[in-house]
Amino acid sequence: MSGTSNRRSTKIDTNRKRSGSKQNMKQYSTHDRAALRGGFTLIELLVVIAIIAILASMLLPALSKAKERARGAQCLSNLHQISLATVLYANDNRDVMVLLYMNGQTPPGAWWPSSDGMWWPDTLRPYFHTTNVIACPSVHSGFGIGMNHPDIGGWRENPEKLTRIRKPSETVPFADSGLIANSTERNPDLWVEKKDLQSFYYRTPRNEGYYTDDPQRPVNRHNQRSNAGFADGHAAALRVSLLGLQFYPGVDPAGRPAYGNPKWGDSGNNRYDVRWMWDLE
């Protein structure tokens, strides 16, 4: 009797173990299947990609603007160095302004070697450490910073005196500049430059003929501003319209027609418009 009870007890324990084993196997099997399904489904993956695309569309413009602000800051620094170099050059050379292009042979190691004449970057080279100073980092042609011509940066000979500039803190010998695609536009703030066609000069209206035929002019390149270097050595960002190029012919304080410096053409009458920031007055 006792043996029979033991056998029944053993059988019951065995059945329980088998039942538990089957239940555990079932649980493990369910867990394993869940583990196999741990990757993203196609829909989940598409949702993640869409979210990343939305975030990228929001962040990339901000990143682009940040990069342009950095390039604008570097350009402004370059113009500050150029402006200071111009003042130092005048101090070392009996007060004369650097010419856009000066007669004579370039020195050894010139950036633009020539036996005929020397462009302003080579004239000012002793005051620079690298060619990067003479270029705007937003321009791929290697230029983009232009010298005022002809009112301040003359041609070949007879340079102006720095002290001849009556308002040096309001006069712009250097600025962001490029070849203008819509040169007949009267509002300078709407001028559009042609890509990679910049030089190292900008023309003033007194450069008769060339001002229209080869419209290298100041341009709002950095967030609707043009970086400018002033005759007193400082630099600042401003709208091109503030230079007053659109006010030519102008009106002098007495209300008479103003055509500027007669040195640069027969139309000049030695009268000046106070809105001009590109002349000697």
C-alpha cells in the first residue's frame, strides 16, 4: 500500500516536472521570438527617417547662416587690416595714398609680377602676412575686396594725399565688390553680383564709361550688408545704398549740380554731394 502511494506520488511529481518544463519551453520560445522581432519594422524605420529629415531641414539653414556669419566676420577683419595698412603706407610715404595701379616694376616675390606696374595688393604687401587678407572668404575667385577707383585709388601716377580726404571716418576706399549683373538698377541694395567674376577694385561714377561697361561695384554680400574699410583705418558693415553711388550726378550744399573731381573727366566741376562716401570730400 505504501509502495503504491510512493509510485503515485513519484508519477505526480514527474507529471508536474514535465508540465513545468513544457511551460518553461513555451515561455522561452515566446521570449526568443520576441527577441528575433527586436529590429525596426519598415514603417518604424520610415518614421525615423522622416523625423531625421525634418530635423535636418530645420538645422541646415541655421548652420549655413552661421557659416556665412563667420565668413563675413573674417572678411570684415581683412578689410580692417587693409585699411590700417593703407594708413601705415601713407605714414611711410609722405602722406600719399596707395594707387590702384602704380607705374614701375614689382619687387621680387610679388603676387602679380610685372615690369609695367604694380597693383595695390603688391604695394601694400610689406604690411600683410598672407594673400588671404586681400580676399573675401565668401568668394571663390580669390578676390572680392575692391579698391575705390578712381576717386581715391588713382591710376599709375599722381596719387592723392591721405590728408586730402576731409572726412576719413566717412570715406570708403575699400569694400566688398563684384561684377554687377543688373547694373541699370538704381537701388544699389538690389544689385546682384555675377558668380566668381570679382576683381580687386570697385568703380565710382566718376570712372565714366567703365562704370557702366565694366560695372565692378560694391555689393551687399554678407546678410544684406557690404563690409567696408574706411580711410581712418576702421572697418564696418553697411548697406551699399549708404555709399551714395546712386546720387550721381549730385547736388552740393548750395543746391547746385555736383559732378565731383575734375581730375577724372571733363564733367567734373569740383562740387560734391554730402551723401557721397566715395569721394575725397
